[in-house]
Amino acid sequence: MRTERVARARIAAVFEIHLGEETCPESTRNQPPGLRKKTLEQASGYFLTKSKLYRAAQEAVELQSAAEMRARSQRAVNRASSACGP
């Protein structure tokens, strides 16, 4: 028995495995409290599913934020090029 425990401990040490503990988290979809509500509030006014269901709303909000970032960076480029002059 003891030799088997020692062997397991050595294998665990080599492969950095924690014996007796779970190796994966309990839930992979944990979110901070209020995040769903915030996302759904940001998506309010969108058409049909995008304003009602969380997953669709999350995609819509992510696309919206990406578009805002692109527009913001494009505005900065335009300002910089207009400041240089023709």
C-alpha cells in the first residue's frame, strides 16, 4: 500500500497533478453578478431575439462594441491626416 502511494505521489509530482482535487472548475460559465442584466440592458431596443435572449444579446453587444472601436480608431486616423494638411 505504501509503495503504491509513494509511486502515485511521484507520478503526480512529475506531471504536476494534484491528487484528490478536481482538475477542472465546477462551472465554465461563471460570471460576475449583474453581468447578464447589464448585457441585456445594453441590447435593449434590438430586434426580436437580440434584445430578449442572453446569448444573442451578448453577440450583438460584442459586435456593436467592435464596430464602435473601429469607428473610433478611424476617426483618430482621419483627424491625424487632416491635421497634416494636403
